[in-house]
Amino acid sequence: MIKSKFKITLLFVGILCFAFVGIAIYKMVEACVDNFEQVANSYFSENLGAKILIPFGVIGFLWAPFYLIKYFKMISIFRENIEVNCMFPIFSQNYQVRDFDYYILVDEMTKNVSVEAIWFIKDEKVKLIIPGQLYSNYYELREAILTCKIENKGKIKLNPFQEIKARLGFKINKLEKL
């Protein structure tokens, strides 16, 4: 059994994001309490767009850090199964080895560099992704997967459109080995 370890930079980004949202909420509440009548009379009364966009902006701004929480997963790899434990227990999953047909290694494109990831495939669709940039012991995880009874199809070359389609749940039709 092997457990994944987060890269420390991911933790700092998460804490920074939550701190930024907290400070912004504090400043918005402070501004509204101090000058509530001035803000309400001048901005909301004549600007219909503000009445619509500000609530959606606040909701989106508050939702963003919680969206990032889905990337905080602890992955445990056993001989017969793979456990994915999220921050919220209701999103945790337990995959059996027979849930996957095979796995492939994919170079995912980020802003400036490509990062290797492990994609587990069932019925030509991606079921689970283990990205290399999130875990400091990624290569240990990759070696532990070799002990599982899942077929390795090797390193695959995907263009950006194929990668997006696969992440959205469409079938991967043509696989080109590197």
C-alpha cells in the first residue's frame, strides 16, 4: 500500500486562496456597512447590470475556493483496489482493479510545460486521473500501480482537443504511442 503526498506548493495556493476570499469578504462587508446608503442609492438604483451581476459575482467568488478543494485528494493504492479520499467524505470513492480496462500515461499541457498524468480507462472513457503536478511522490504512485493487475498501454500522445474530449467524458478513439 502506498499513500499520496501533496506538494507543499498546492497547500500554500489553497491557503492563499481562502485568505484572499476572506479578506475580500471582510472589505466588502466593511464598505457596505460604512457607506451602505451611498452605495445603494448611487450604484444599485440606476444600474440594472449591477443588480444582476454583483450577486452572481459574489456567489462565484465565494464558490471558487470550494471548487479547488476537489483537487485535495488522498490516493491510496492497494493490490486489488484504489481509494480516492476527498476532503468531503461524500465524494470519496473506492475503485476495484477490475473497474479499469487499462491505464495510460499522458503528457497534459499546462500553461508552459507538459506534466505527466496517469489516466485509468474503462470502456474507452476516462474514469480516474492522477496528475503528476499535485503529488510529491507521483513516481512512487506510478510504481505502485505496476503491482496492480491493470494493463499498461504506455505513454500516449493526445492533442489538446482529444484531451479535452476525454476529460469531458467522451470516448478516446485513436491512441498514438510516443
